[in-house]
Amino acid sequence: MIGYVTVGVDDIENARQFYSAFLPRLGYDLDVSDEGLGYSLSRPSTLQNALPDLYVRRPFDDRPASAGNGTMIAFQVPTQALLRDLHAAALSAGGQDDGAPGFRAAYGAGFYVGYLRDPQGNKIALYCDNLAEPRRAG
């Protein structure tokens, strides 16, 4: 199980605007510290395994942050409508569109996804695979 993911950025404030545009609506709480940003899901006291946190930090080696080629973080969204709203909010908060929300021929008929780049260039996916939601035709 993944315990946490760290994304390197050079501008913490731009990153805060971007990630805070959608993560709180997915249940993530923000903790700001001298190290950077920490987004975590609330955990019931009975939960044994950790839910993965997202840390947004300047690189520890003090070199410029860079986006990993082929690296992507995906966040599950409960409905397609919310996914569209969150994608738009992230774009308004400094993100770049890397694939508008919709179905993709390469994926299953119920997999609805939108892609973004954060202000640093890190790739983010928002996806919905809720069986109660509409499916791709054909």
C-alpha cells in the first residue's frame, strides 16, 4: 500500500493554489509547515492501514524541481460532474490542461478521466470509474 507521495515544486504558493483548488473537495485536509504542504485524508481511528498523503515540497537537494517523464498521480473522484468541476477549478488555479475530461478509447467504457499539469509541470489525473455513472457509447 502506498503511504505517501511527494511532489517537488519550486513555488509553494502556486502549488498551494493549484492543489487547494480540488483536493479539499475530495476530502483532503491541508497542513502548511516550514517544509511545505501536506494534504491528508481524514482517518478513522479504527483504520489500520494508512491512507496515502500528498506532500508538496521543494527538493531536498536544493536543485530545481522537475516533473518526472511518465510519472503521474491519479485521484479518484466519485462523479463525472464533480470531476469536470474540479478540472476547471484546477485550471483556474494555475494548472494546465493535459487532456479534457472525458472517455478515452484506450480505456474501459466506464473510465472517465481528465488530465492536468500543476504549475511545476507534474502530471495529475482525476478519474471516475463509478458504475452508476454514464458509460462510453459503443
